[in-house]
Amino acid sequence: MQSFLLYTPADIDECKTSNNTCINEDHCRNKDGFYECFCPDGQSGNGTLEGGCHRRDIVTKVAIGKSISISHIYLKLVICVVFIYIFVPIFN
């Protein structure tokens, strides 16, 4: 009967080598058997050389919020017009 020893290689820190696609070592998180790129707090993106990181666009969020508010106002206006169109003739 033969006995086999399982060999588990030591984890290689890809963040410390050139074998990763992160912007730099500061944007790399070593995991057991792999690595992941990330962006610092306050930035978005994927942290890679290709995708990069960029400041979150606050203006876009505000503009989207305003358009939603305008949509709600428009919806209320449409409901009022429909209500007047349907129920005013009943009372005349």
C-alpha cells in the first residue's frame, strides 16, 4: 500500500509581482489562490489598468434625483388632468 502526501503550494502574493492587472499594489488585495483589484473609498471603477478608478460623479446623482422629482410632478399633473377630464363632466 502506498501513501501519498498532498502537496499544497504556498500562496503567491500576486500583488507583489507583475502578474496582476491592478493599477498598482495599493489597489490590489491578495487572496488565497487569487487576487482582486479595487478602488479606494470615494472612487468607483474596477481598479485595473484597463478600467481604472475615478471619482464618483456627484453631479450625475443629483441630476438623476432631480429628473425623478420632475417625473413625479409630471405624473401628478397627468393624474389631475385625467381626473378633471373624467369627473367634471359628471357634475355639469
